[in-house]
Amino acid sequence: MIYKFRVRSKNAMGWSVFSNIANIQAASLPANPSVMTTSIDSVTGGVVVSWTAPYNNAQTIEKYQVLIFNKITNDWTEDNTYCNGSDSTILAKRNCTFPMQVLRDTYGYNFGDLVTFKYSAYNTYGWSV
């Protein structure tokens, strides 16, 4: 959103003329992310994680950060091998696939476990929270 401002001042002699109009754009982070879903890829058996683009507050979403909960280290991990949120294809489609072998060996998930993800979006003004 663009805000327009102009000012003038007043003293004992009266009002001044208005200044030139200044256009100021409010800095806005992307909105908080919303829906994220997972499914099984019927061809590879991997887990497909998909997300909905948040409202971008009039600034293009430049990248996403997708984190997976690592059961081995008990913390959140960004995996740019399988889900690089700066990759143009992933950025456009808003999904990526983690092979089951990687989920098992790297992140400690067993078949039938709930795999946990979270994501954030980035625009000119920074990361969503």
C-alpha cells in the first residue's frame, strides 16, 4: 500500500504552502504461512510436502524455507538437496519430495511415523514469522 503525505507549518505569520507530495510504501513481511500438507508419491514412495502461498503483502515471494523435524538430532533442519525453496521450480509449484530412504536414514523416521515440516516465506522486507 502506498501512502501519500504532504505537510505545512503555521507560525505567527500564518500557514505555509504545502510541501511536495511524498509517496511512502509500508514495509510488510509476507503473511504468516498457512496450509501445509503431505502425501505419498505413488511412483517413488517418497513423502511430498506441499504448501499454500501466504498473502505476500504486495511484494513477490522470492523464496521459501522448508524445515523438517529431525528425530535423530531433535531439532529443525533445512534440506536444500530435496527442498531448496530458492529453486525456481519449487518456488513456482510450492512442493518437494523427500525420498523414504532419506527420511529413514537422515531424519530418523520409520514407516508410519508422522513426518513434521514447517515453512516460511521471504519477500523484499524479510521472512514471515
